[in-house]
Amino acid sequence: MITYLNAQSPHNQHILVEKPGKSLIFAFNFSGSIFVDIAAENALVTILGAYTGTKKECYALRTTQNHRAPNSCSQLLIKGVFDGESSFSYEGLIRIEKIAQQTLAKQSNLNLILSPSASVNSKPFLEILADDVICSHSSTTGHPSEEEIEYLAGRGISSHEAKTLLASAFFHDVFRKTEFISEHAGISACRKKIASLWK
């Protein structure tokens, strides 16, 4: 199962996973709530997000990985690159019900800020009612290193080209996690837009 969400998608998404196997949810510049209700054993759910903010664009995202069946797995990776006066607000919850023993759940939000006027607010949460689980969450927001900027400038690369290169490299592992599926029009369009955003 593949669910693709973008800025035009309805803001409240409730996705029920009631069969074992792989499911992919991919969000590109989607604002709203994604509630993933994992109700099947042996379900493997991957939630990916790519966010690009320029000018005064604002995005707000809330995700819930709700595990209510044992022996299931969810992994979430949301990445964003923000320039200009753009902003991004993220709240992520992993909730594991008492019955959902032997659950593996991961949540990661990583952001790269290219402008001093851009802002990110990221809040991860855990709510664990079971005792035989493995859970992790992380949130990091940073700027390009001086070494990266000097390296690119020293090779005659313009600031616009440098931003495109940094963004493409930053999102590499998001797109790498989609390799198990066949070509998807929405994901391909997302990749192309990121590659041309600052040109």
C-alpha cells in the first residue's frame, strides 16, 4: 500500500493498516495530521516526509504512529530544508497500546536551515503502555557547516547551486527508502522539484 500526500491533500489523514506486509506513506509539503493506525501483526509501515520552505511558506505537521497489534514495526523519517522566512512546525507521537508487545517503532525529524530568518519547531512524544518494545525518537535542526560552504564556494559554485546540492544530498536517504517500490509519479515529481528549487 502506498499513500502519497502533498499540499493539496485533505488536512486530516487517518490511515488504517489492517493487513501484514509493507506500507509506505510519503508526504511532500503536506500540512495537517497523519494518524497511522497499525492494527495488524507483522505490519511494516514506513512514513517518509520531504519539506522544502522558501520565501514565507509555512508548514505544520502532526503525526501519530498508533500501534494496537503485537509484532509490528513503524519507522518515520521527516526531513526539511528551509530558506527565506519559511517555517515548519512538527509534532510526532509514538503510541503503543498494552496489547502491542514486541513492537519496534522509530521516529526521526531532521531539518536543515539555510537562512537566519527561517525557523523550525519540532516536538517528539512517546506514549508507551506495553513493556516489551523498542522505541526511539530524535529531532535535530542545524545549519550547513562552514567547511561545506567554503568547499562549494572555492569551486566556483553559486549560492543557488550550493543550496540545491545541499538539499539534494540532505534528502538522499529519504528517497533511498522508497527503492523497494516501483516508480511513483508523485515521489518522482517531488525529487525533480527539489533538484530544481533554487535554480
